Amino acid sequence: MIQDIFPNRLDNQYVECSPQDNDVIFFFEGSSLLAKYIKEDTLTYPLYKQFIQGIKTGILKDSVDNYSFTYLLSVDDTKYFLAQRKGELLRGQYAGEMADSKVHKEYTSVVEGFSFVGVDSFRKAKPKATAFAAITAYHLYGWYRDNHYCGRCGRPTIHDNKERMVKCPVCGNMVFPKISPAVIVAVTDNDRVLLTKYAGRTYKNYALVAGFNEAGETIEQTVRREVMEEVGLKVKNLKYYKSQPWGLSGSLLSGFFCELDGDDKITLQEDELSLGTWVKADDLDLEDDGISLTREMILKFKKEHSIVPSN
């Protein structure tokens, strides 16, 4: 999965520091990220020295003094920073997985040689540790973007100098990064697994039942509720599989396998899903993308339930 980057190590503990020439800069607009392709299938992000030079010579002829830089994380010896225009409030734009969205074409590049691409293109960043850094950075960017002002009294917040937290200097409110627990659910029936497709999204690949945990729920209750809401089925014998941080939705995903309990008739929640279908293990035709918990779970089911051996 995307977080499996050993022997590399991602460290997201906040430290107060300034970017150096070869540190990597993430600059977001909505659900888009400044980047460039060095090959058709390889994405790269600007170094600090490229960002500074680029904004000086780009279309806007901007100054570095108009930007702030916040330390996000490091992977081994490589540091990653968030660049933001000072005094600019960005419109919140949650668009989920925008793999082939054209929304980024609305934005004008501030750095010569780079352009905005849909944030979900992180899959093409290499090495894999850089892709994980990008999706984690997007999670933190969304939190910073949405917390310029105190949600309690409305005054501007300031960043703490010791930890990842913004605070209100007036009422003392402290705000930490928001992580939304969610579930990914593989509903099985002997050699069949329930696959879905999202409604109204650009992501068209097969998925599994998924949803966010509600206040007062256990994660197991979330599994049962989401399956009933999305496909109208009852389930039993829940088995936890693995977890995954998923920055596109600001989530920590918990993967579960469970068995059908009773009638297998699917009743779709049509505002959430465009398709729900039972698929036999031998009919699953997917490759491991090395990215998502969903794909790994589907392939695990295929391996354990196929009659025809996989190549």
C-alpha cells in the first residue's frame, strides 16, 4: 500500500524550520498541486530553489516575500514544506479522488516550468515514498487551509512553535489536525465478493463498500450501518484486516472482511453508488497497484478463493 515505504521512513512531527535549496515544496490550489512530468509516467515536485526562481520569472513575476513556508514532514533526509500565499484565504474544495478531473486547468502556474495537476496524480510520483509524502501533505494542507480562524471566537489563529497545532491567542482554543475514521468493507459470500462503483465521481474503477464513522459508533457498528445503507445487506463474522492513512479524504481507513447474512439482493443507495454487483473470485481481473487498501483486499480475496491459480 501507499504507506509501505520501508526501508524509508516518513516523520511528520512538527519542527519550526525554514526550507533550504533542495527541500521539496508542495503548493496546492483547491484539489490541485503544482508539479511537472519529467517522463509521461513520472511526476516530480519543485525544489525550494526552483520554486523561488520560478515565481520570480513566471507569469506573475512574484516575490518570495509574498509566501509563507510551513514544515510538513520528512522522508529520511528529504524535507517537505507547504507554500502558501500570505493573506490569501483559499476556497475549501473537497472533491474526493479526482484522478482525471480537469479542475486544475482553472489555475495559472506561479512557477515557470511547472503546472497544476489533479492531486490524485500522486500515483505517478516516484519513488513511492514521494507519493506517500504528497498524499500526506494534501491532508495537512486541507487542515491548515480550514483553520486560519478560530472556530470558537472567530479571531485569527497562530501556529504553535513546538507541535502541529494552531491556537487562538484570544480565547486559548487549540486545534489539532483532523483525522476522520472510516471503513472499507469487503462483503463476501463464499467465492463471491461485493464490488461497487461510486456515483457522480471521476474515479470509475471498482471499489468496496466504504464510509465514515459517526459519533458514538464503534467501528464495527460503522461496518454494519454502511453496508446496510449503501447496498441493503446484513453481514456477520466481521474480521479486521489492516488500516491505511488516506490523505485525499483526511481519513484513517480500517479494512474489514465480513460475510453475507441472509438475502443477497442488493438495494443501491443511488446517490452514493452507481453499481453494486457480486463478482466471483475467478472473474476478478485486477492488478496490484501497490497503493490502496481496497485493491489489496480485493486481491487477497481473489488469491484465497480462486479455483483457477493466479499467474
